[in-house]
Amino acid sequence: MRLVIRIIALSRATQLRRQFREVGKAIDELTPNARKQLAALTMREFTAASKSEFPHLYATPAEEKYRPWGAGTEIGLERMRSDNPQVRMRGIALWLTVAYHETKDSPFERQQDVHRLIVRALRALKETVPPAELDQWFGASAKVA
């Protein structure tokens, strides 16, 4: 059984890495202002996902909650491929959020590698936002929470 679990984890890590290349390319193509907007959207997605019982299943329809992994990354990727810039950015934010939570505490090395890629992308997005704006965002979210 362990072998099957390792194979499933390896194939999922490979799939997420392939998807991340596409997401990373989409992030690189954004203007600085769009990256700031993406950072704000991603923060909102993280806030919403953290309120979920299972953040790695965030955005997964209820009838699909017993799959080996959620549908959030596929939904995010589909939205990211949209022609509408706002839908595209929301898709990137959703993909980053769900993939982060899915790989966060994984005991498998390949998934940990994907997690580090995601964290680097999130850090790069965070660095596009001036510290004063970050304080406003976190101050506003602390008042809401």
C-alpha cells in the first residue's frame, strides 16, 4: 500500500509542478500593478481557505470531496486560461492558495519541492506590495477577524 501511496504522491507532485510552470509564466507576464492586485486577491483567497475545514479542498464541490485531492487547482488553472484579465488573476490566486495548502505538510519530498516553489512565488508577490499597504491590508483583515 505504501508503494501505491508514493506513486500517487509522485504523480500529483509532477502534475502540480507542470501546472506551476504555467502559473509562474502567467505571473511573470503581469504588469507591476496587476501583480499588486494579484497579491491582494491571493491574500483574500488564503483568508477564505483558512476558514474552511479542509483548506486543501477549498473550492472543491461538495460532491467531489472524497477525491484523493481537491478540484481547486484544476478550477484555478481553467480560470487562469480565461481571456478576461480579472478571471485570470482570480484563477492564479485560487491555484496558489489550494496548491499551497495541498503541499504544505506533505511528507513526500517532491511535493515539498513544489511547496517551496509556491512559497517563492508568494514571497515575490508580497514584495511587490509596499510595506505601508501591507500594514493596511493586515490591519483591515485583523479588524474583520
